[in-house]
Amino acid sequence: RHIYGCIKKKLQATYFFGEFCFMCNSWFSDSSQWMSHCRSHLDGKLQLPTQCNPFSYDKCIASPGYCPFCLGDERKDAASRMRHFVEARDWHAHVSAHIKVLHRQ
């Protein structure tokens, strides 16, 4: 988690953008390349996450969390749909907000 945060911070300081695809083990420093990469996952050219909840083992990110609501929302852009959460509390808060909206309907 620490290494991920440091690399992301350095890329953002240098290129003003930094994202990591955990499924492909690749860093992106260009937002348009990241968007295209996310689209490839959503279009089925690359794999989709097999689980949505984040999973860490001994403070290492084994798998980030993805929002099942956002993944399926075709109104959103690809990067928003593929947004990942490395902190379980952030993922839980985000998914809980979607669930609250469902309960109001």
C-alpha cells in the first residue's frame, strides 16, 4: 500500500496523472491512455474484476475494491466505472451510498 501511494504521488507530481491497473499490473501516466485501457476491460477485451470487495493481506493490496453499481452504469465514462478503492472503508462508504439511494426508491 505504501509503495502504491508513493508511485501514484510521484506520477501525479510529474505528469499530473497516475493510475494503476491492478488486473494488468500496469501504471498509466496519461489520462487518455487510462480511459482507453478502462474501456478495454469494459468491452471484454481484457478481464473484468472477479470480486468487487477490496482484499488486503498483511497490509498488502491483494485486490482493490470496485463498485458493482458503477461497473454496470453505462452512463458513466469508462474510468469512472473502473474506479478502484484500495481502502476498504472508502469502498464501503461508496457502495453504501448507492444502497441508500436504492432504499429511498
